[in-house]
Amino acid sequence: ETGVTQTPRHLVMGMTNKKSLKCEQHLGHNAMYWYKQSAKKPLELMFVYSLEERVENNSVPSRFSPECPNSSHLFLHLHTLQPEDSALYLCASSQDFLSNQPQHFGDGTRLSIL
Amino acid sequence: AQSVTQLDSQVPVFEEAPVELRCNYSSSVSVYLFWYVQYPNQGLQLLLKYLSGSTLVKGINGFEAEFNKSQTSFHLRKPSVHISDTAEYFCAVRTSNTGNQFYFGTGTSLTVIP
């Protein structure tokens, strides 16, 4: 039990599809994150939410749209993706955005774009 | 700008031998340092962290790391590895002025040979 649950674990979609990734944390944390993990590259921070407000958006294409309806749930809506978007998408949470405590990660969603 | 360098992309080591995985960072402000491990098909799991105090920190699974401010390093060590330590290891840095934004290295793939 990692405390951070991501669904689905695997997703295959065409470039014209619309799908959503879901993340749920059971740790009572106030900050949540989306990362993209591609082979041989550092983890790329995509979005940060603190108390349901977006605080970071690191030049992510608009085909990725995050949503944080409450402090326990985070979504990543996908639309018209490209083959280079195939990667492992990791969700993480931390106690607070300004604390020095570590981030806790889910097991990720492996996304493949056909 | 902050950066994290993991000099070794792959480290093969025989079972029960010692191992050191290297991590260097660049930052002009105070840092908090972390090592994460990623097993196949899983997310990142915290191994250990340096926030303040003693520069030698001990983590789970027998790992330890030493913070060396003058050399801007945070190398991970284990005196005797097991087959189950085969995984990807990531060094991460958080600075005192960027909220809970982590900067990750590209990872080191540790393979323990029987």
C-alpha cells in the first residue's frame, strides 16, 4: 500500500482519443504532482497543485489538461496526443508544497500512443 | 539553475559486494537531498533523505548516503548488495527557495549479479 493509487496502470490509445488518468492519495497531503518519465531522461515535472490550486505549469502542451477537484484526487485529461507522449506518467503527493518533506509516488500509468 | 548529475547510468555488481552510486548537484542555496528506488513496473520509493543535521544518513534496506557540501555530492552506498537490490536509483534535490519542486537525476540502473 503506497498511499498513492493511480489508474489505469496501462493505457493504449490512438492519437484522436480522449482519455483521463486518475490519481488518488490516502495520506492527507495537501500537494499533488504529475510527472512524465521517459527512458534515459530525468523525470519531468508537469503540474503541481497545492490545496487544489495549480502552482506550477512547466510549459506543458495544452493536449494535457490537469484537474484537481479536491486535495485527495488529481486527474490528467488527455486529448489528441502524439507518439512522443508515450511514457510512464507518475503521480506524487507531499504534505505541503512549501515543506521539505519527501514526495510519495504512485506506481504510474504506462501510456502508449498508437 | 539547479541540476543533478548521476555519473553512472549502469552499475553491475556481484552479490554481497559493496556498491556506491554517485550523485552530484549544483545549487547556490541550501538543499535537501533524497534517494529514491524504482523497481520494475512500480513508482518511486523513498530510500533516504537528508534535511539537516548529521551528514551521514541511513535509509531502508541497508542503504546509507553521505552529504558532502564542499564536493556537492550525495553518494549512495551499501556494504553488501542482494539480488533484490536490482532496480533503478534516482537522486533528487530540492532547494530552499523553490517550494517542493524536486530536480531528479537521470537514474542509475543497478544490476546485482548472482
